[in-house]
Amino acid sequence: MMAPISNPEIRLEQLSQSIARMPSLSVTMMKVLEICNAPETSPDDLNRVISLDPILAGKVLRLINSAYYSLRSPVTSLTRAVILLGINTVKNLALSAAVLKSLEGKNSFRGLCASDFWLHSLGVGVAAKFLAAELGVPLAEREEYFVAGLLHDLGKIPLNREYAPEYSEALKKAEQENRSLHQTEEEIFGFNHCLVGEMIIDKWQLGRIFLNTLRHHHHPVDAKGDNRSFISIVSLADFLINTLGIGSAGNPVKNQDILPALIRIHDANMDQSSLYNLQSTVLEEIEKAKIFLQISREN
């Protein structure tokens, strides 16, 4: 843990050095991302890479044979597992496992509860994917919303790890004053978890859409172009999961004021009632997706 420093620029530099020391995404993970993002990718292409990583291959087989999918007979072929799961699901599993491995050290969670944090993150990912479907996003593009939701609060982890006493103060201040955590972070640190998350995404080179999502997910109206619509869906998902009380990432405020602005971004395609109508579907899917999270976290 770093010694307390009051200067925001020094803190940011120390955090930058800490993030630079974090494990990079593995060669396998980078190859998986490259293959999954290629337009002509086949399950065989993905299978050839995954088969070289026994841990990832084991996760893929455990997921397809889990209660999440409830198949009648077990799947033992990695190729068949990839076909049944789909390329995007395999990519999400690999990326989730890589992120968790990089960030879940024994001192990563102090003021935050790890299980609550990841349940909240998973919930936002699931809700973002459902909202994307509700708003007519093509099927092939919806998995990006899941990943963005899963990653949106990553910046809280280094802050919580490196400045545990101050971060506990930010959490306590947000709770006692019923304010947004990113606001109390700014008061205590001079910046918030959005900037720190952006630094992580930049290190891992995960792409501009994820970088901008982590930067703007509390203020999507500040984003530009197509990013605004994408980010606002993740923000709507964050709002919904906070409202439902699924997990916790330390933010006590359910900001009702932001809801109309988020909905306006999508014009007539959504209203407040349609958002809340998704609750039962999202809750049901999150129960299933807990298995996904468990397998991602296993060594």
C-alpha cells in the first residue's frame, strides 16, 4: 500500500506506475481477441488457440457443462464446446478470466467487498446486453455491451488497493451523505475511478469504445458520436442494477435525475416503464450468469 499523498498529480503518477506493473493480458488472450474480432473467424480457429491453454480450455468445458446451459449429455470436445457456446461467449469468458486474474490479488479489495463488486459488475454486463437487444442493437454487437458493463468500475480496484484508508473514507462519505462515490473520490483524491479505469484499459489495449465507456459512464451525455449511445446503455444498466440492489460497488446513490437524460439519447426507442419491465428478465439471467462469474474466477 502506498503512503498517503495529498497531491493529485503525484497520486496519479504512482497509480500509473502501479498499473504499469500489473500483469499484461496473456499472449493467448491477445490472440483470442484478435481471432474473435476477425470477420472470417471460425470455431476451429478459436479452438486451435484455446487448446494451447489448458486452464482456459478447462473453463470453456466447465461452462458448457454447467447448469448455466443444462445440456442433456456432457460435452467433452473443445471444438464442440466452442460451437455451442459461440465465439463471443468464449471471448467474454477468456477476457473475464484474464481481467480477474490480473486484478484479484489478496490486497485488491479492502473497503470494497470482492463478491459484491463482481456481482454488481456482472449484473451491469447482463443488463447492458439486454438493453442493447431492447434498443435494436444487432445480435453480433451485443456482447461488447456485456464486456463494457463487466469492466465499467475497474478503476475502483487500484484506488481501493493502493490508498485503502482514503478510499474507505470516500466510501463512508458517500454513504453518510448519500452522494455518488465518484464525487467523494474527486474530493479526496482530486480525480475518480473513471480516470483510473481508463488507464487500465489503455494498458491492456482493449479498444477505444471500452476506454470511453470507463471514462464517461457517469456522464454519458459528455461522450461524442456513436460512443454516446453505447455508453448511455451501460449507464442505464448501471442505474437498473443499483436500483435492484444487485451486488454493490460502493455507490449508495440511485441517481433518478440522470434517467430522463439517458433515455432521451435513444429518442422514442425506450421509456422508463420499458426499462423497469426488463427487471424480471435481468434478474433471472443474472442468477444463471453467476455460474459464468464463478468459472471466470476459478484458477
